[in-house]
Amino acid sequence: MTISKKIVLIGHFGVGKTSLIRRFVENTFTEDYKVTIGVHISKRTINISENEDISLIIWDLEGQDDIKKTRPSYLLGTNGFIYVFDLTRPVTFEHLNDELAFLKENFSTVPVKVVGNKVDLVNKIYLKEHSEQFDNVVDYFVSAKTGSRVEKLFAKLAQDLIQK
Amino acid sequence: MNQDEKLNIIKDILLTDEREFVSSIEKKIQILENTINKQKELSEKVNPIIDSKLNNFVKDIPETLGPTITSTLKAEIKNSQDAVVEALFPIMGKMIKRYVQHEMKMLSEKINNQVNKTFSFKRFFRRAKSKAAGVSESDLILQDHNNAKIEQIIVIEKGSGLLLAEYSKNKMADEDMVAGMLTAIKSFVEDAFIKEDQSLQYIEYDLYHIHIQNFSSFYIAVVISGVYNVIFKDDLEDELLEFADKHKIAKLLQNKPLLSKKLEEFFKNDDI
């Protein structure tokens, strides 16, 4: 049996939402940056148990520097959010708590995974320096470029959705 | 006879032949000068030679220059595909447009003949149907020639855009992706035209028409090929409403296999 779930990726411009999806769906990566306009939809089905598959219908929304500017109708019926920020650009995570509070307020029952992308470009010292901002908030430090922890991120979200 | 006269007589005797020879050479030179200096006369002489050479040259082109020209053209086309396409596009476009216009004209004439010449009960009913439905007689005949066909039916959850059920005769595209994208397009259009209680009802895509029938928590998208007009739209709406009512779709929304089966049963004979 296959069940379908709507996953929405949100975050600022250029944080790597599209790259994360391409890594997960097509296992590819390109350095070329093409801004997403409107929305782009992708799909990948993963096996979660012997007789159970889950189809993740992934909505890649255009970047917004403020989550409140996101077109509300795109967020309707979302089963799981992935909030992506760029570890190398503090401007993309300086209002992280406000953004997450907005999601909590409007989509209280929907699981949210918070993801710091481009971990291949920072070192442990940098992560430690920002630990106050990241600890207890960030679920995964990932890299769309190397593929580090991308699979794990989506697999965990899928598991959470099944258990709900 | 003095000395000079004697000398002349001797000259005449000795040089007669030479003089004649010189005279003949002078004549020939004169003719040559005339031939070269007067174009017309030169043409008369040279043209047959040039023509013959040219004919041979033309005859030999495929063998001598053919391979070189072909390989040069191939290389040029390969190296500048974009330029070739740019150059050919308008010409091809005009040719296709002219062809389509011609075919449409032929079809139109055929239809007009059919409308004008046929006097029958069929025409009488068609005219009545045309007036009642507000569709031209030509459109009705066109519809007879190119019946609308249901290619795919997708039941989609409003908001999330998740696929609830699907039936298609020929697999056209990934239905999950189509459901998602249609919902995104629908949301965008409906957000853009802020007026309340309005919704996207129809999308035209190349040779296909996507009819959208809205319900409260879901909507049905029907992909149609052929002529989609007001009459077909009305009939289709009736069919969809009847289907929704007959099968109490709202209760089947969470049962994808059963709802898909019902769709197939209901629409496999799509003679709407």
C-alpha cells in the first residue's frame, strides 16, 4: 500500500531548498543557481516497511526572507515542513525562532524539521560558535552538495508522518 | 630602260610570291583584329566553347564539388544549429500556418456545404440544438467530426493537492505531480483574482483541455482531447455531479483503490 504526504520546503532565497530536493529525488547536484519562481513539485516514493510505501509529494516554494510572505494557499494541507537555512549566511537564520513560532502557531500539528544546509562549507568551530542559536532548534546539518544526511532527513520525516 | 626600272623588274620577278604571302597574312591579321575587338564576333566564336565547358562543369558538379559542398554544409549546420533554426523557424512557421489555413478553409467549405445543402430532420434538430445551446451549427458539425474524449480523470484534495483517485485510458503523466501542479496553478490564479467564490474552471494545454469541477473538499480534473464546447462542458458537468452524488464520493475520499475503480466503471464508456 502507498500513502501520499505533502512535504513543503520553506526558507530564504538561495539556502539550497531546490538542491536538497534534487539530491533526494534525483541524487544530483549542480553549482548553478536558478531561482525558483512560484512552486515546483517533485515526488519520490520510499519504502517504510514490508508492505508499506510512502509517496512524498515535495513542494519546493520560492524563497522568502519572511515566512509570512509565503502564499498561504501553498501551505494548505501540508503534512510536513522542512525549514531550510544556509549555515554560511547568518541573515538566513537570524529570525529562525520567529519563523518557527509562526509555523507552530498556524500549523501546530504538522511536524517541522529544521535544517542547516551547506555544512560542507563550515567547520566544527563555526558550529560551536553558533551553538546558542542552533542547539535544541536544528534537527540536521546537511549538505546537498555531498549528500550528507539528506537521505536521513527525509527518511526521519517520513517515519514521523507514518507514526502520526 | 634605266637602272631603276631594271631593278624593279627584277624585284617583281623575285618577290611576287613573298608579296602575296604578306598580303594574305595582313588579311588574316585584320580578320583576327576584327574578331577580338568586336564583341559580337568574338562571342560567336567563343560562346560555343564556353557553353560546352560550362555544360560539362555543371554535369560534373555532383561528382567533383558535391562531396565538398555537402561536408561544408553539414559542418556549417552542425556548428550553427541555433542560427539555422532561427532562420528556418519563420519560414517553416509560415508554411505550416498556410497549410493549416488551407486545411481549415477546406473543412469550413465542407461544413458550409453540409449546412447549406442538407435539408433533413437531422439539420432541423441540429439547428434547434444550436439555438438552444448558443453554439453555432458549424461547431456542432465540427464536434461530430472530432468528438471530445476523456483521456484522464483525477480526483484531487483541495489545499494539499494530494491525489485521491485517478482513471486514465493512456497513462499521460505522473498523476501525483499533475495533481500537485494543478493545485498550485489553481491556488495561484485564485489568489491573484481575489474576488470571493470564484475558482479556476478550465485550462487549455496544447491539444488538451483540462476541465475542473470544484466540490467542497476536493475537485475533479478531467483531461479532454477533441472539441471541448459549451454542450460538452454541460454534459460533462452533469455526469460529474451525477457521479459524485451516486457514489457519495465524499465518503470514499480516503479509499483510493475503491474510488479509482468507481471512476473507471463510470467513465470507461465516455460517450458523453
